[in-house]
Amino acid sequence: MINRSWVEIDLNQIRENYRIYKEQLPEGMKVMAVVKAEAVPRMTLQKKPAR
């Protein structure tokens, strides 16, 4: 027996979420999206020195 699965991704919603996160971050802070093995999205913040 083959178990099949799929995922549907709303790219417009991802863009909107990114915009909202980005507005709340300090200058120079980056956003990195990660998809784990269980396919559960996580957002990670990484500090970058300002130039």
C-alpha cells in the first residue's frame, strides 16, 4: 500500500507574512524560513551587523 500526501502553498500568504515579520524587525535583521523534515514551517531570526 502506498501512502500519498501533498502540500498546497499559498505564496501570496507567505509574502504577506514575510512583510509583517519584516516590519517588526530592527534594521539589519534578516528572516530565514526553514521547512523541517515533518514539513512544519518555522521562522528563524538571524542578527546581522548594520553597515
